[in-house]
Amino acid sequence: MKQKLFSLIIFFFVTLNAFAQTIHGKVFDAQTKEPVIGATILTAAGGTTTDNTGNFSVRNTDKNGSVKISSIGYTTLEVMPKENGSLRIALEPAIENLQSLIVTGNREASLRTESPIAISKLSPRMIEEAKATAMVELINKVPGVMMVNLGNEQHSMAIRQPFTTNAYFLYMEDGIPIRPMGVFNHNSILEFNQFAISSIEVVKGPVSSIYGPEAVGGAINYITQRPTSVPTAKIGIQADQWGYKRLQYGAGGTVGKFGVYVGGFTSKQTNSWMKNSDYDKNSLNARLEYQFTPSTRLIYTFAYSHYDSQTGGSVDSTAFFSRQYVSTTDFTYRKSNSLRTRLTFEKDWNNGSQSFITAFARKNEHGQNPSYGIKWTTGQETAKGEINSSNFKSIGLIAQHSQRFNFLNAKLIAGTVLDFSPSTYWSYQIDLAAQLRADKKSVEKYTIVKERPDIRNSDYEADIKNSALYAQYDFEPIPKLRISAGIRYDRMAFDYTNYLDNTSGNKSYSQFTPKIGATYDLGKGKGIYANYSRGFSPPGLTSIFRKRTTPLPNGDLFYYNLQPAQFNNAEIGGWMSMLENKVYLDLAFYQMNGRNELLNVRLPDNSYDYQSAGKTLHRGVEFGLTYKPTKEFFFRFGGTTAIHRYEEFTLSNREADAVKNVNGNDMPSSPRWLWNSEFSYYPDWFKNFRTSIEWQHVAGYYQNQVNTVRADGYNVLNFRVGYQWKGIELFTNILNLTDVLYATNATRGNNSTDRTTYNAAAPRTFVMGIQYNFNGKR
């Protein structure tokens, strides 16, 4: 009897195995063609998940049974296996879904709703449909963020800060800062290649416990395109009526264990609406991945950018209101050459733990004759300008390990950062002649009289040595409550030679930056979070070694006494889905208190002096709303209302000065309201057609620190339309649809004789383009 039963069992399993089918396949993003990692594959016989290349292999006992594929952030798909048991599955991103994966929170993939921080993600679909000619067209879609367009991809930034050029933001490429601490440049985003970016993640508020100093207002992480699961190629052109032209290209694929993607563009601007603003840019990115095993891989990236631009700069009120877009200079310029490369080894462990080690190198040359460097006193027929150059080279290392524990579903992250960056900087004076307007209160045109390399504003060398250790522990003390606590120690040290006074020495700044936060899952797509974090930002080297306009009473000619800015940030927030996941709402309330915040004070000759404000207050609400009632319609609305105020800030200690402090004043260039809204339509009756209209609102703000003059806010509409037919995509963007006269920024000094200068925005602009997209079937 036992032998018959045993034989029957053997017969059953042999028969089952005979009818079972092994299904092989790959899962990839329908938009980017990148592999989808960790997607769940379910059949009648069980399930599995995709590996780092998007591949899977699973058994199916029902020959006619379906295969169900799901992944966070994507629409679930159910397909029938082919006769040969091979599947190629393209998952459509669920763009309205908040439950997406992010990597910027702690340098590895995690759920958005398990991270106790304010973070937003621009999806590949949003980036692709924007067809942006400049990064500002993408970043301003992020709720609570304002990237101020200063022309030719130049910019300032506002994330929990006024419009500012200060070093309170961290710009990264695949989690690697593109500059070393101490060498911040507010225009460094122009060195990115927007045609090789897969997604963009923006963290708002200090993330110093993971990423260190300069991540005070926030951090922007540009995530480059991975090698595609199937062979892909694309090439396109776009142009506008103002002389802008761009050729863009990209291609990638995976063969066996090796994958590659290369993308770039070359652009040229000539005879624009703004005189003396021609520019050229060439950018190239490459990413190579080799999979030793499904859990072990090597990644190499390369990024190069060359930028050469005239910088027309700002215009005065006479030119602005008459729409005479002629700058006061025809000689100012900005030139940049940047090279970044990294090699990363990644290892996934059996229990979900992960390790990586990254070696990176950077080389950057940035030279300019800046319009903001012109110093002119009202009524004078002479002025002074400058030519400067900032250069550095870097080698560095980032290593991190995350260990998972069954106890309290905990995870420990620990890492270290080492960065050695020799840098040089010099600046010298140029003498200018000022052609005045009839009122003698503004300048119509500056001309160069003589370059003066013998009169130096700054000249130094510094070997920067940055190091850091950080740790973060996440755990769940009770179900649905997740707590995250972290701390980081940073040390920025440098040996220097100051050639202006022939001195050498060394200086260092160090700081512990803690954070603690928690998320609580309320269920049914709802949750809340809270966190407290601390950030700091040491002064940049160009500030320290800048020669003072007037020496201090003790004879100091330089800014050796500048102290790091410190910030304490507290916030609470939450998210919720409603109406059967058709509506998603994201909110964050924050207050950030600053001390020793480094600010520029505008002097009577329009030059600037560095001072540290005693105390500042940054308080606001950030909000994001998406609504997708059907597949045809999608609506998003996001922005911020905030106060940026001086609590204690002494402008002058001189008895003769009427205004000695600005305590209680709004900081200049800090509008109370910012928002960006967009409505998109994808008609069922016209497949592969899309159209959208976008509304950017910026409220009015004070132009100066003494709050005597306000700048008007503005509302701008942008319209986009596109159609794809058999791989050929046609598109048109109409920027500033209603041809509004507005300035992206307006500033004025604190003196009664000062006049407003305007960064004029472009008139109505028609961008036309065509692109061919090829997708292979291997």
C-alpha cells in the first residue's frame, strides 16, 4: 500500500512537471526602457522578483494561465505567456502615485512614504514631455521650489530660502556632489546634461545627516539614464524664433551582463531677443554597467560639459519697460569646462542589506567677466569691473553599508566620505567708462578702458580636505510607526597660500549634524511624518579670501573671521489619497531658524560686502496636489507660501547711517507665494497625442534689505503639445504664451540713489522640435 501511494505521488509530480512551463522575461519602464528592479511576478505556481537587469525566470503549472506583474510606482499588468515562454513587459509608470521609490533619502532605494522628509520626484514621463531647453523648465515643476532663470541657463535658487546665490543648496549627480564643499557656484546646474537624465529628486530642508553641509535649503539629485533593457536610440532637433538651436541624441542597450547608455546634445544661441547673449554648449554623458552576478555589479559614469556664453546681464528700468532688451555691457562672459567620472561597486546581500563603494574624480574650470562684478557710483562716468577664474580638481571616495535586522524591522546605514580638492582662484580689476543716460542716475552702456591684472581682488591656492562619517538607524517600535535617527560629523580643512598678502596657513570647520524623524502609516493611502534636523554651511573660499573694500579697524583685509551658518529645521507633514486613488495630496509645514547666515550687503558703488546675519527665520507651507479622474486627464498643483525674515541683522554701526538694522524686515527677493500648476490632456480619440498648459505664479517681493521698494509679481502661461507616429515625435512648446512683460528677478540697493535692475524674461517664445525614437525588440 505504501509503495502504491509513493508511486502515485511520484507520478503526480512527474505529470505536473511535464505540464509546467518555465517562463523567462524582462520587465522595463515603458517610458525610459530602463530595467524595473524588484518587480513582483506571480503565476499559478508561485512567484519571483526581477533582478537588477529586470530579468526573471518563473515556473507556471497552468499552460494557459496568466502572469501578473506589479511594481511600486507602476500600473499592474496581467499578460498571457507566449508559446516559447518568453516575455518582454513594459510597465507604464503611475504618475499620480505617491507610493514611488526614491534613492535620495538615504542613498539607496526606499519608499517615498517611509521617508520622514519633504521630497518630490520628477518622473521620466514629466521630463520627457516637457522637452525643456533649460533646466529651469523642469525644476520649477517641483512644489515649493523656484529656480530663477537669469538667462542662458544661468540661475539662482529658492528652496526654503529667498531667491539667492548663497551656498545653501547641494547639487548632485547620482548622489555625488558635483562640487567639493567650499567651492559652491550657484550657476553649476548649467553644467548638467538634461538629455541624459532619467529622473530628478528634490529634498527640501536640511539633509546634512546624510549628505553634509550645503544641503541646508535642500538637495537636488539628478539621476542619469541607466542602460536600457532593449536596444534604443533617439535623435532630435529643436529650435525657436530667437536663434536657439539644439541637436540631441541618445542610445543604449544591454547584451548579456554588459549595458551601456550614451546621451548628449550640442546647442547654440545666436542673435537672441536679449542683445549680447550668444552662447554655445556641448554636453555628453555615458553610463556603463556590468553585472558580475544578479547581486553584484560595477557601474561607471562619465559626464562632460563645455559652456561658453556672453552674459547680457540685467537692464535698467528705462530699457525694461520699453522692451529694449539691450544690456549695459557687450563684453561680459561666462566660460565653463567640467568633467566628472565615478566607478561604483555595488553588492546586494541575501537579507536585503546593501553595500557600495564609489571612487570619483572631478575637474572644473570656470572663468568669467561678470556683469554683477561692476561697481559704479551714481553720477560717475567711470566704473570698475573684474575678470576672475575658479578652478579645482578632485579625487574622492564614498562608502556605505546598510544592514537589515529582523528585530523591529530595523535598518542601520553607515558611511564615510573623503574628498581631496586642490583649488585656485584669481580675480583682477578692469577699468570701465560709463555712458550715462540724460538723468545721470543710470548707465546706458559700459565700455572697457583697460584691464588691470596689477590690481587684484583675490588670488589664492587652497588644498581642500573634506571628510565625514555618518550613521542612520531606522526601526519600527510598533506596527505602522517607523522612526529614523541619524548623525553626521563633517570636517572641512584647507591649507592655503594667499598671494595678495603673501601669507600661508590652514583653517578648518567641523560640525555634528543630527536628525530624527518618524512616519506613521494611517492606512488606505494616508500617512503623517515629522522630523527635526540641523544643517550648517561653512563660508566659501571665494568669500574668505576676497579683499575687503574697506579694512576693518584692526587692519584685517580679508574675511578670515566669517563663521559657518547654522540652521535648525522642524517640520510636520502628511499625504493622503482620496476618491479611489484619483486624488493625492502632499503637505509639509516647516520652520527653519538660521544663525550667522552669510549675506551680501549692497554698497553705494553697487559692490557687495559680506556680513553674517545674527538670526533669520524661514517658515512656510509646501503643498502638492494631483488629480487623475481618467486616463485622459491629469492635473497637478504645487507651491509654497512662506516668510523669510531677518530676526537680528545689523547693517551698520556708524552713527551717520540712518538705518542701522533691519530686524523684523522681509529678506529681499522672498515672495510670500509661489506655485506651479499644469493641466494635461491625452485624448482617447487621438492616440499618442498630448497637450498641456502650465501656470507659474510668483508674488511680489521687496527688492532691498530696508524694505522700501517692492517688485511686482507675475503670472506666466506655458503651452505644450506633441504627437508621436511610428517613432517620429513632433512637438511645440509656447513659453510665455500671453507675451507678458516680466522680470525673473528685480534688485535695488539700500541707498536712496540706487535704481532697480531687472533680469528681463523672454517674450513669447515658440520652440519647435522633431525627434525619432527607435526601440528594438531583443
